[in-house]
Amino acid sequence: MYSGAARTAPKMLVLLSNAVKVESVPLNFNFFPGIPVRRVRQHCPESPYDGENKSRTGRHLDLNTITEVVRQPLDPPGAQWRAGDAFLAGGTWLFSDQQPELRRLIDLMPLGWDSLTVTDSGLEIGAMCTIRDLHALPAPADWPAAALFTTSCEAFLASFKVWNTATVGGNICMSLPAGPMITMTVALEATYTLLSPDGSERVVDAADFITGNNANVLAAGEVLRRIDIPASALRKRHAHRRFTLTHLGRSTIFMIATQRRDADDLLLTITAGTTRPVRLAFDVMPAADELARSIDGLPSELWFDDPNGSPDHRHHLATYYAEQIRAELGSGGKS
């Protein structure tokens, strides 16, 4: 299945039965898991991939347990929270699969939390900011690490249509190991502002938000309101490495390192290969064996296991890429 951010419709070769003719058929770009829609009922046109996803092909995709959608939520939206609720951000995951436990959606779009604000202190990202808007942000010239916005947006296993609707906050709150907005914000030392049902706020370090695969610190009715990235992190030098099994595949491992200007420190973030983000900090650039020992010392159960890579494979990649990053930044790599 195609799921990359392709710019032109690729073609699929169909071999006709009992014939020698080969027919070129444009791939139907309305057929994507995670297709961005903002309604509970969606029509999916016919697709050549009938057998792959019978719930979406040539018929309607219904979240048929939903009985209500709150279109004009309160602020804070959690004040209306009850069992069976879900917050609706971009909807690119919510509408991609059955949600039998859900009864009501609370639409966050009317709240307008989609700002991208550049200040002397750094960048404030509203939780409802789309991936497309973050990718298009013209960052200040003295923020070299802002190049990681592009790198991270392009690490999505998603079409351009998903970019137009998927949100930064939604990707973070899904809390999947391969979430690229998680990688980016942890590596850039961001903080998350969480809004409680009673209107109070708490701020957590991005590195502490994810607790495991698809698990985080959010309480019932609590929602991610905004992400703040400090200017000090955006002014750092940086390097990254990413491995996928296919060109446009999900990350097996995604690593970012940053370093202060005119300094010899190292801040190394490991994601996708682990069930939660790992951030290793060194006041001075570590020797190769010290860096390898730090990675070897991570708990064995922390390494993620799925069809994109075994724990041993991911551990190996982390050690291999960490040394490449150490050598790059140690020799005056990217500014």
C-alpha cells in the first residue's frame, strides 16, 4: 500500500487474466488508512485494493457507536468529559479504525488552538497546528535546529492529505514509538502545557510525557494545549539519523542529537526504537566506548519489538548511529 507524501499519482500495473495486455491504472489516493476527514460518516470510492481493507473500500466507514458530536466545546473542553468520550483533533487516526469503546466525540477545532508563534523565547506551537503548517514555517535565520521541523514532518508515514489535517498535538498524544513530533519536541527540549477539566494547567517536560507504547501521563479529560520549544535549543547545532525498512516506511529508529554553539556537550535523543523516548545528556562529548555503554545500559524491555525491527536490531542501530552522530558533531558537523 502506498502511504508516502507523493506529489503525483503513481501507477499500479495490473496483469489481466488470460491476456498479454498490461494495463496502467492510476492509484486511488482517496484510499489511505488515516485519511483526514472531519465527520463520523465517510464515503470511500472503489479501490483496486478491495481485499486489503474491507471496512473502507466501496462503502461507508462508520464509527457506528458514536451517538453525539460536541461541535462547540467549552474551554476547557475536558469540563464536558465523560466515559466513552474522545477528543477529536485532526481525526487522521480516529477515523482510520473501529473505535468500539467510544460514544461521543469532542471536536477541538473550534477552539482555535492552531497558532505558530515565534518569540524571543522560542516557538509556541498550538496543539491543533497541522503538520503542513509546521513544515511551511519560515523560521528565524539564527535557529539552525529549526531544520528539524522539516526532517520530522517528512518522517511521517503519511500522505500529503494527512499532512493537511493531522496535528502536532494529535501525533504526540497518540504516543506511539515512531511519532516524529515526539522525536522533534523531545530532542528540542520542549515542554507541554496540559489543560485539566477544571481549567488549571500543568507543564511537563516532553521527555517525561510518554510512559510507553501508546501510553502517556494524560489524566481523564486532560488535553494537550500547546508545545513550547526554547530558543536556546533552536540555536544549537544538530545531527540526526533515521532507519526505515522501506523508503517511505515507518521509522525503525529515529535519533536526533544537539550541541550548544562553541561547546563540546551532547544531547542525544533515541525514539522509534524504544517504547518511550530516551534522552542521554553529556556535559562533554563522550568517548565512543562511554556512549556505547550508555546505550547498552538501557533496560532490555525498553527496546520496541514490532515487524519494523526486533529489539536487538534496534539496539544495534542505536549504537551504530550514535557513533556516527558523535563523530559528526565532534568534528564540527551541521551548524
